[in-house]
Amino acid sequence: MENNNQKQSNPKILLGLLTIFALILLTSCQNNPIESQNQEDYDSIFLPKHSNLFHIEYYKNHKKIFVKNPWDSTQNLAKYIVSLQPEKQPENSGFTLVKTPLKSIATLFAPDVAFANKLEIVNLIRAVSSIQYVHNEQLNQQVEEGKTIDVGPSEAYNVEKLIASGVVACFVSPFRENRYQKIEEAEIALIVNACHMEDKPLARAEWILFFASFFDKEEIAKEIFQDIENQYNSTKSKFEDIKNRPKVFSGKMYQDIWYVSGGKSFTSELFNDAGGDYIWKHLPYSGSEPYDLEIILSDAINADFWFIQDYTDTNYNYQRLASENAKYSLFDAFKNQNVVLCNSKYNSYYEDGVLEPHIILMDMAKVFHPEIMEEHQFKYFKPLKK
């Protein structure tokens, strides 16, 4: 009798469960309007080959550009709707509306100057950060002629000067905290370029496509990037099977701390692709971590080469390096005069380097394997003066 009652009630139970499930599904859809809008059918989509931090969706009358949060890739750091008439687009929570193509911009981030230069639109830059550190000749000339305003350092920009420049958009680098609230309050479109947060050299260069999308110059940018990628991979292929890989390390003390790039970092990738053996390639992180000098000495004392980046004068040499810390002279790379310097006071590493990873790679490869890279001339990294 008990079994018969269970059989008779099963259809009712099943119907009840299905009803509850349907109600839950309906409620979920109603509580996530933005997710529903993001599922709008796009005509095409650009998914970068190397970068994991941005993508572009193309629709009939507009495009949507998404930037992932570098500190939490499950979230978006910024979202843009780009159109000839963005004011006619429906409201979308969290999206910044940008009228394209942009006609006047500010750049508070050095790589954006390089992107603009490659796309031949430096003339659109009406405001710039810290012109004394910018190497681009055209932009320096524009500042001299009063066509472009220097608004000071990016961490302490002069918002009054920025507003006075009349720009409609401002390109910046991301920070965990919002340093650009005054720009947003001035109703200047804030566009976040996170290229320096990428772990791979080609991923950083690929951000020219992100930049170009605000000027409707994606096709030109694709050609530029394709050439960079081809040159990078051509050089990389020369060292993929090479056995002789000299040991290399990088960095130096900064306020009593030595920051070490991990084995999944931009630095590690370049050293490996150039035919070197990065001594900290085993470290499982992609950023930089602080270490004491004693640990550095223990790990790197016998390494073949030592790479340094600095902003200094032309007389920087081994004597000057040793004067900073007497223990530097204990490294074999110092003793054998195998220190390599990138002096950003006299080269555009932080500006043009993002679009010239192939040149940086060639510099490093010439240090490690000069017999293979005999014809290459150093540009960014050069042997330290004796």
C-alpha cells in the first residue's frame, strides 16, 4: 500500500520541482540585466592572440570594448561603448560612452605616446604628462609651440590644465585605487590602458589594437602588430633549440630592497626567448617580489650576465655602480664586466619599448649570442661602460 501511494504522488512532485526551477531561472535573469545585455548578438568579435586583458565586440552601429581587471580577471576594470553617436545608445550600467573617432586626447601613460606615433596621430595629443621624460620629437615640438599642454606627473596631474586643454578623452594606466576621479568629474572620458600588466612581450604590443579602436584605425594597427610579431618570432626561433644558455639575472637595490621578477614574468619570457637562462625562472609568480641582498648574492653570484634598468647620466660605469653598494662587486658578472644597462634617460624604453619587443629581444640575444646576432646594433640594452 505504501509503495502504491509513492507511485501516485511522483508526477505531482515532479511538476512542483519543475515549477520551482522555472521560477528560480526567471528571477535570476531579472536580477542580471547587464549580463543579458552582454549576450546581445554581435556581428564579430576581436579576441587578441596574446593578450588576456581586453577584447572588442563589433555591432552594426557601435562597438563594445572590455578591459579585464588585472588584479581579478573575473571582473571588468572598464567597459566602453564606442560609436559615432554614442548618446543615442541605450543606457548600459558600467559602460563609458565614447564618440569616435576621437579628435583630441590626453596621454598620462608613456606607451600611449608610442601608439599614437605609430598610428600617425600625435597631433591629436593636446595634453601630456611630464614632457621632460618623453622622447617623441613631434610631441616635444607641440609642447614648445603651445599646441600641447604639460599637465605634470601622472600621479599628481594638474586637473585645471587638463580641462583647459579641451580634450575629450584621457588615456591612463590602471591603479588599484581610483586616482582619476577628478578627470571623471570633469566629464572627460577615462580610457584605461593596462598593457604593462601583461606578462608576455607580444601581449603588451598587441594593445595597439585597443588604442586604435578609439580612432577607427584597427586595420592599420593589425598590420603594425603583425610585423612586430613576425620579427619577434623570427628572432626567437633562432634560440629555441640552443644548448648554450648563459645564466642571467636582473635588477638592483631600491631603498634596501631588491625586487625579483618571477619565472612567469615579462622579464623571464624575454630572457628565455633570447637564448638565456634566467636564474629565477623557477619562481612561480609573474610579478616582482622583494628580497634581501644576501639572498640575491647567494643565488646570482656566479651568473654570467647582469641586466640593469636605470635613469642616469652618460658617465654611469662600473665604478659608479660599485659606489652604490660595495657588495655589487662580488658578482661574477661585475668582475667579468658583463653588466648590461638600459638607461631610460637616453632611450625611449618605457615609451617605444612596448611596440619594439623584437628590438629588446635582439639586444638581449646579442649579449648572450653575439656570433648569431652579429649585424644587430644595440638600441635599449647596452654593455655597461668600463
